[in-house]
Amino acid sequence: MATKHSRASARIMISPAVILLLGWMLIPLSMTLYFSFLRYNLLMPGMEEFTGLTNYKYFLTDPAFFAALTNTILLVCGVLLVTVIGGVFLALLLDQPFFGQGIVRILVIAPFFVMPTVSALVWKNMFMNPVNGLFAHLFKFFGLEPFDFLAQAPLASIIGIVSWQWLPFATLILLTAFQSLDQEQLEASEMDGAPWIKRFWFIMLPHLSRAITVVILIQTIFLLSVFAEILVTTNGGPGTASTNLTYLIYMQSLLQFDVGGGSAGGVVAIILANIVAIFLMRMIGKNLDA
Amino acid sequence: MGRITLDKVSKAFGDVEVIPPLDLTIEDGEFVVFVGPSGCGKSTLLRLIAGLEDVSGGEIRINGQDATQTPPAKRGLAMVFQSYALYPHMSVRKNIAFPMRMAGMPKDEQDRRIEAAAKALNLTDYLDRRPGQLSGGQRQRVAIGRAIVREPDAFLFDEPLSNLDAALRVGMRLEISELHKRLTTTMVYVTHDQVEAMTMADKIVVLQAGRIEQVGSPMELYRSPRNVFVAGFIGSPKMNLLTGPEADKHSATTIGIRPEHIAISSDAGAWKGTVGVSEHLGSDTFFHVTVEGFHDPLTVRASGEVALYYGDTIYLTPDLAHLHRFDAQGLRIA
Amino acid sequence: MARSVSTNRKLVTTFFAWVVGLAIFFPILWTILTSFKTEAQAIADPPIFFNFHWTLENYVTVQERSNYFRHFWNSVVLSGGSTLLGLIIAIPAAWSMAFVPSRRTKDILMWMLSTKMLPPVGVLVPMYLIFRNLGLLDTQIGLVIVLTLINLPIIVWMLYTYFKEIPGEILEAARMDGATLRSEILYVLTPMAIPGIASTVLLNIILAWNEAFWTLNLTAAKAAPLTAFIASYSSPEGLFYAKLSAASTMAIAPILIMGWFSQKQLVRGLTFGAVK
């Protein structure tokens, strides 16, 4: 409800944001699309020529692509699983009254402040290193053979690192949601004779569904493009064991200077991300801001 | 000067017409109340006058000048909102000063007007507080103060008392009426409460579904409601409305008789009924009487205390001089 | 009515909460401790916790070798600049969407958020070439623009949710009081939304500070922020744990300190305004 005048100003006020984002989306996107049809290597300037779908053929038939796709899905789903389940339990715990709530909350949030490169380096060297890492010391203490995490279980290790970074976020959102739960509803169900587990399942969890949606949406946005953690720890290896799509395309374009191939990969990544995005948007469309 | 003329003003939101074209003149210095049930378009009409909404058709003239396209701030009107709409981050003084600050008024003139308004509204001790530290009535006064200092051509009030408790509401009602007598500035006041309308207005505009049902002074509306809707809306408790054989006797489709125009007797009268619930207010007593053959119970007023109890038989006689007759269209038969 | 809880139960909860809290915080704590050790103590087996000889030597070395302060300054400029620029663009947009909503408002918001889902790597090559051709590679201004654009949808979204909590009548009152659009936003809306804006700013500073895709790929030396500074320790040199720890501590300390001082707004901000 407003006047023509205010609607006109509203359009003017929103346009910088819309135009900038539209440009940000369309210009590089159309360039990527264009390059993806060219044979274009930065090491051989001036040799660009139209090659049709060749780049796509190479990219999609490259066994590395399939590995990267699987790794991406595993990485996203793995981290989501760990953080959502861990987050629900942590939030349940932190929602109880205890001494020093403020300090513990700060401790739990802290990993979110740590930049990906730092957390990857710290975990890689100081914890997962098979010789000097704390885990190695711990294993030796129990008389076990030290385990080389990043060589033997690279993807799982990366999932662990990334989960540590995002657990605080999930916990915090779920905790906020718990705190907004109507106490009278819980008390009413207690009067009705529902045991704790049923109260958790039928009242708390449904109440959390919106918060869980938010966690999944926002984390997926960031998890699809996990990059620094891989760059710093495994460089995608060994082989392609921990290469996700982002990293694969990065290697193709900036390490092998194959702009055409990298662009084709970029287009594929965008299409895949869009499929996920449509799926997610449907979900929040229903669940968010209703 | 504050003469507001609405000429065939209409408003539609999309395909929904909330106000069909209507004409209305508000004279300079008048206290006009828009009254009607919720959703009748009274607030929308006020917002059209304020310029917070565009009209879909017609013309709004203020002091004879076409103001239809004039932005709200340039119309010379001040508005008091239902939620008071005070700026929570500013002190009372800054709140009141805000319109003058926006107009670029000299500082000493601002201070002079703030002091005057604060004195008139008993806010002098609160000038440095934030709205959050004030009571509902005080917030209301700050909102009025913010309107007064602009010395507008007309004040617009949008249900200003609906957030106050009952006792405070009566007090503020008097204060606003007194303010109007003192300033003699045009005031347009929106409410759903017909008691506010009756007690404050020079002129009442009764609205229903965006249409004006009747315009007139409170007593005109009370004495000769133009149709069944107005008859039922104005007056407290509500007028008794009867249809069927009883109305036929008076050659009307509907007849209306106010509770205060029915005489009661314990032995003889036109209608025989049974006393239901009675409400004792001290000065008056209201009986809800079930009369055989009538669809709804009648409400009857008796002055003082009357010894009638639940289940007693009662005889009622309407005062025919105050009987209202309406035709099949619901319009008054003269 | 809050229910009273027995002290015993509270003590048990306290114990578990602290164990979990410390476990999650431990990697950071360990890094900070190690940064004050000598290299030999850093890899000592069994690990030393507190009884070591505290030294600042690692910090001096790191500054000398990697020029911490230049990277730190770049991080400040990039995160501060992109947040400020983002606010300037996002406040009017959020005002439009919150107070003059149309049928398309929600679609626009969803679309904006969806641009966030474009994998950055999909446009890495063109961005790299555009930057190279415009001479923006390894410049602060170039990165400020990119960081603004990638965080803009989140700023708009958050401000929108905060603005929607402000009753429209107050802005209408301002309009009646003669405020222009500019004064309405500057003197009424913005001051009223300060807590929400603060949360938005804090979250965006963190996101920009920690952004490690564009900052790593579009900088070399001049404009490189702390993400790049620390990435340089991923080479075998990184095996010097104490120095690595000192560098890590220096990279995360500003944000940690900022977080501790602004806990309340930050917690609100970390939920992206999506959960209340």
C-alpha cells in the first residue's frame, strides 16, 4: 500500500542492487558460456578457434569429472549431516541452564570466525600430521599405529575440518530456534503425558524444521564452493580422492591454463548448482517467510 | 483555514473497489468523525486525504486548491496515528521538533513552539525522556504535540484512542475535544466506536463498505437515521429492529425503536414478554425481553432500579412518536 | 514461567557443556598456545600444555618474513570497504522491499539469493580475464567490488528481515512530518534499525575477512589479504608449527576479538536474520 510516488522511488532505490547483481550474473556467465565453445589455452594466445562441444565432451568423459561430482555431493551431504545432527544435540545441551553459558557459547561459536585457510592448515599440520600431529601423539599414547588422515582418508578428513567450521553456525541457529519454542506447548504435552522422547520428536523437531531449512540452505550455498580447505590440505589428492568440482575446474583453468575446458566445467558446475538451487528454493519457498 | 472537499473520490486496490466515488465537504473548523465497522474504508479515506495513498479517481481540494497530486508533507495536514508512530530513538523534545526540523524552522522558534505545546499537553517534565519510558496516554499526547507544532490547516486522527484502556480513553476524549475548542482547527477523526463519534463530533460521517451512509450532526443521526444500517449503528445500546407482522402494522418492512423509547409495565401494554438477563448500571437498567412472535429479544431501558427478575412477565409499549420506519430497501420512510 | 532446575542437574549440564565447549574450541586454543612455544617445544612428544618457556619470537619472525601488517591492512580495507559499499547499495533496496512491497518483491529476493548459489568457479576464468584486462588484478578496489557483489544478496536479505520489523506507520509519520526520502532513511529508518544493521555489518566483515576463493585467485602480492598470507604457510615451511601458529593466531585474532566484544549483535547476525 503506497502511492505512485513511493512506488516510483522504490523502483529507483532497488535498481542499483538489481542492476549490479544482474551484471555480476550475466556478464561473466555469458563469457564462460562463450569460452566453453572455444579451444582456448592461455599458453597459446591467438590460437582460439570454435570447437563446438569438444570441451564438454572432454570434460564430461574425464573420469576426474565423475570423481569430483561424487566428492562434491559427499562433501556437502556429509557436512550437512554432521552439522545438523551435531547442532541439534549441542543446541539441546546449551539450551539447558548451566553455569557460564555466555563463555561456553563464545567457545562454541569461535570456529566460525576462523578463516578456512587457517583452519585447514591447523588441522592438517598440528592435528592430522602423522608424525608430529596431536592425533599421532594420541594414537601412540594408546599404542596404536599413527594414521595419516589426509593420505588415507582425505575426503573424510576434509569433511571433518569443514564440519568443525560450520557446526557453530548450525548450533547457533538451532539454539535460537529452541529458545523461541513456546514453553507452554511443552508443558501442555507434558500434562498430556508425553514422555521426553515423544516431546522431542513431535513438538521440538517440527518446531526446528524452519531453522534446519535455513541451516541447509545457507550451508549448501557455501559448501558447494569449498575451495581453500582442499587447496591447503590435499590439493585434491591423492589422485582425485578429494577433488571437488570447484577444485577440478580451478586446476583446469588456472593450473593448466585451459580456459576452454575450464569454462565448459564452469558451465556444468553452474547447471548442477542450479538444479540444487531450484530444489532448495522450493524448499524455502514453502518453509521460509510463510 | 482548513476546508477539505472530496469530489467523486474513489479508491481501488487492484480489482477490489474499497471506496466507490464519494463526495464530502469538511468545513473549516469542523470536528468531523468518520465512523463505521472495521473494514468499512474509513481509515483508507483518511489516508487518501493525508496523501499516504493515491486516489484512483476524483479530486481532493484543500482550501479550494487541488491537492490530489500533492505529497503528504505539502498538504498542510498533521496526522496522529493509531500506534502513535513516535520515533523511538528520539527524545520527546526531538520527536516534537522533527516536523519543524524537516521544515528548516529557526531553532529559537522551534524551542518556543515546543515549550508551548509541552505546557498545553502537560509534557514539560517529560521532554528529555524517550517514548519507551512514557505511558500510553503520554505517548498519545506527544503524538498530538508533534501534530500541533506544525500549526496545520487540519488534524487527522486515525483511531487514536484504540490502544488506551477504557478509563484513559474517556480522559483523552475530553482532552481532544477541548483542544479542538481551543484551536478551532479542522479535525478529521476516524473511529469504530460510535460513543466517540457521538460525544466528540460536530459532524458524523457513517461509512459502510466504502459508501457514505449518512452525514449529519450526532443528534440528527440519532433522531432520524436515514437507513437501517445507521439506525442500528448509532446509539447505545442498539436500536431494536423488528420485521414481520409487527412492521406490517406500521406499513413498513422494518421498524425500529430505541430501548429508551419503550415504556414498561407489569400489568398492561402493547407487547407481552418475559424478562431475560438484566444489566444494572445504577442510573439505568437494561432488560433483555423475549416477546412472543418476535425473532430477537428486545432491549429495554428503565431508569433507576426496577424490581423485575429473570423469568418475570413484563408488558412493553413503544412510544410511537419515536418509532422509525424503513422500507424494503432499508431506507427511512418519512 | 521458567522452571526451577535442581542444582545437581545444573552441575551435570555445566560439566558436559564445558567439556563440549572446550573440545570445540580446543584447536584454536592449541594454536594460540603453540604460537608462544619454541619450534622444539611445539612438536614435543608428549605435548606440552602450559609449562613451557613463553616467547614472542615467532611473532617477530612472521612479521619480518611475511609482512603481516600489510596483509592485515589489506584485510581491513577489503572487509570494511566491501561492507560499507554493500550497505550503501543494500539499505535503499531493503527499504523498497520492506516498505513498498509489490507482488514481485519475494521473487526478487529469491533471485538475489540465487545469485549467491552460482559457483564462483563457474565464472573464475572470465573474472580473471576481465580483471587482467581492466588492470584490476591484485588491486584493493577490484577485490572490494567482487566481495561487495558476492555478499550483497546476504546484506539485502538480512536488512530486509530487520526492516520488516519496523512498523510502516513510523515512516509514514515521518513523511507526513515533511521528511524527504533521504531524511526518512537517514534520520528515522537507519537509527531505528541500528541493532540489525550492526549485526549485518559484523557478519559481513567476517564473511569478507574469511573469503578465500576470490582473494586467493585474484591477488598476488600487493592486495593480498590475510587469507593469502596464511596460505603461503601451506608449503613445507608450514612444518614450523610455532611460526605457523603465530601466523594463524595473527590472522584470526582481529575477528575473534571483534566477536568477543560484540557478542550480542554477532549472535543475532550469525543467524542471518532468518531465525528469531
